Amino acid sequence: MVATLIVVPIILIAAFAASELFKKIGFPPVVGQILAGVIFGIPLIETTLFAAESRSIVDFLAVLGIVFLLFLAGLEIDIDKVKETSRDSIVISFSAALVPLLLGFFFLKAMGYDFLTALVFGGALSVTSEATKVKVLMDMDSLDTRLGAIMVAAGAIDDVFEVTFLSLVVVLAHGGSLFELALIPVQLVVFVVIAFVFFKAISRVLHYLENNGGDDTELFSMIMIFVLVLAALSEVMELGYLIGAIIGGFLLQLSLRNIHQKHREDMIRVTKMITLGLVVPFFFANVGLNFNFETLSMNLPLLIGTVFIAFAGKLLGTLIAAPASSLNLKQLYYVGWAMNSRGAAELVIALIALQFNLMPLEVFSALVATAIITTLAFPFVLSRGIKKNPRLMDEIPVKD
């Protein structure tokens, strides 16, 4: 326990210092936090600081960081903008997932790997990371914008694909039937129904507390209960806590419209403080701890090819959606970079595949390195784009 208590403030101090340093030199703060996490993955530092007990605590807090980041995204993003951009989001998410999947599959087959390893590899490259993307958009005050809504909504649809693909991986690993996979749409519908019923109940409780002298602490407690129950429920139903967290944010946003504006703003502010100041640094530390420096040298062509396909697949996949999208090529270009940020989403698939012996260690390490590299790239590109065009995220599309 003492070791854990030492590790927790060390991670928070490192994340804070790196964030402030990068902010001072004009770089996105999230890049500093990611690099701080990578430093914790250096073998000497990892073995010194992170015993089994400390590692389990970091894993747990990292999950909380993802849950609350996606919950905040659902809570803050403009639902009307999501509805308005739903067509773009669906088209982009499909195209940006399919292209890297196919490129990744054929690349690994050409490298001599078996069919299942190549399929899982392609699936890992096809996903995107909502948590990292949301943090970057928050840092740049761009979450509640037209392009921000498309980036998040397209990524949320990608999460549904990730859940389906993960289920396929687990079914194949266990040698089970594809009937289990066919149940996923049914599970999703059941979850949405249960979440809506729970949302109605929480809405009444919030309304009762506000009308009967409930303070911000009680209201905040109910919000935490709501999001954690939904995240746990979606995890139990094998849909993944990512879905529960973002749906919980959207539903609670609807509920909070009936709450006094001051209470609503205070609850969102406190939630954001706890999320960004306490639990998110552990998410980035966990990404770094999953990074193995030694195995990268095992197959350098594999690493280079993986990184190239990751970037090219997402950007090409987004740009070829132009004929079916209302966005112009410049806007699609930046959305493509957002979809290219992978973070935890790719790591989840890679870790499960490694645990079930569906991929060798060198392929896993290439995917982890790619997740970190693609995640680091997005904030730089978006920051530069916004500096060149401050109206980039909210301008009305004009087709090229």
C-alpha cells in the first residue's frame, strides 16, 4: 500500500510538470502527458516503481480516466450538432475503418503471417481512440464545434465496430460459434432500453433533490452513480464500458437541461476538474507501461510498415468519403487525423489478441508503438490547423 501511495503522486506530478512545460513552449499539453506516460514504460523505471499492486491501481484509475473522459464528451458536446452531422459521421467512420483494416490485413499476409493474425492486426489498425481525441479537443476548446462533433460521433460509431470486432476475436480465440457474435446487436438494443429507464429514474431523483434543498454534493453523487452504473452495465453485457460512458453523458445532458443553470455548470466544472486533474494522467501512464522498447528492434520493417499503414489508412479512408460527405477536403483531412489517434482502443484489441496467442510479441509491440505515435501526432496537426484558420472547427463547409 505504501508503494502505491508513492506511485500515485509521482504520476500526477510528472503529468502536471510535462503538461505545463509543453504548454509553456507552445505545444499541446496532452502531448506532454503522453510522453510522461511513455517515460514510465522505460524498463528500469517500470521495474523500480510499478510492483503488481501499484500496476493494478494504475490499470483501474486508467479505466476511470477513459470512462470519465467519454462521459464528459457526451455531457458537453452539442446533441443538435451530432444530429446535424450524423450522415457525415456514419460515412466517415465506415470508410476510415474499412481502408486501414484491408491495408493492414494484406500487409501482414504479405509479411508471411497467418490469416487470423492478419485479420486481428487489420482490426486493431481500423479503430480510433475517443479518450485521447476528447482530451485534445477539450484542451483546444474545440469539443463543442461542428467538426468536433463529427470527430467524436464518428469515433463513437467506431467504438461499436471495436466492440463487435473484439467479440469476434474472443469467439475465435475460444473456438466458439458465430451465434455469439450475432447476439451483439440484440445486447446493444437491450442496453439502450435499460439505460433509458435508468436515465428516467435518475432524472426524477435529480429533480427531487433540487426542489427539496439538495446541495451540489448530492447532485454530483447521483451523477457519478449514473455514469459508473451505465459503464459497469455495458461491460457486464460485453459491450465495453466505452459505450456506457458516452451514452451516459448524452442521456445526462438531456436530464440536466431541467436543472438550474448554476447547479448544472458547477457539476460539469467539478466533473471536469476530477477527470482532467486526477484520473486522466493514469490513462496516459498506462499507455506507456504497455510499451516494450526492447521488442521494437525485433522486426524494424514490420514497425515502419505498421506506422505507415496506420497513417495512410485513416487519412485515405477519410478523404475518399468526400463524395458522400458535406465536408470539403480540408475539413476531411483534419477529421482523418482525429480518426488516426488510436490510444487505448488499439491497445485493447492488441492485448486481448496477445493474451489468447492470436499474435506474436513483435506484432503486438508494433501496434503499441503505432498507438503512441498516432496519438502524439493528432494534437500537433490540429493545433497547427486552428492557428492557421481559427474558424476551422465551426466554418460552414464549402465543397472543393
